[in-house]
Amino acid sequence: MDYIYPAIFEHNDDGSYTITFPDLPGCISEGKTLANALEMAQKALTQWIEYLLDENESIPEPSDIKNIILTNNQFANLVRAEIRDNRAIRRTVSIPSWLDEKASNAGLSLSKILQDALKDRLGIQ
């Protein structure tokens, strides 16, 4: 599921950026460069939303970016957090008995191998 929130990027005297989210008090991050700040904003938002979900807390509605009041050294930008449901599910898969035995003897985790193979096939990092 995707969550998109406006963030305020404040350009600091040392060239770094401080990032705040008007709808998520306490969700703050920093970046040394603009590119780093954009990355850090996405990580901060993702972790904040994941925390709210884990704690079964309500997730506030995002503000309209057009209604955010800024100072001269600030700009607003939308930040997207993609939240994945990482709960494990059971699936029945079939493999030949000899292959299962070889994998077991090698100490391989079939779940891990399947996850890695699916991510590779789907182009997911």
C-alpha cells in the first residue's frame, strides 16, 4: 500500500536539509544534500507509517500540499512510502523428493531460496 504525504524541506546554512512532515508531528529527518534528503524523507515516512500500523494507531489524512505555508528557505514536496505486508504466509509447493533431500543435506532454506528467486524474477530488490 502506498502512502503519500507532503514534507517540508528546509535548506540549512551548511547546505544540508531538515525534513518535517506537517501531518506527522515528530517525524523528522535530515539529509546532507538534496538527493540524500529526498531519500531520508522517504525512509523516515516509511518507518513512521510502519510504526503506526504495528501499534494499531490511526494514520492521519495527508494535508493538501497547496495549503502548506512556507518560509523563504523552505519548499514542500510529496513523499511516497510503499508499505509492504511482510507477514509470512504458508504456501504449498511441490519439488521432487531427491531435490528436497539434497537441499536439506546442504542446510538450505527453501523459503529463503524461493523468496530470493521470486524477487529476482519480478525485479524486486
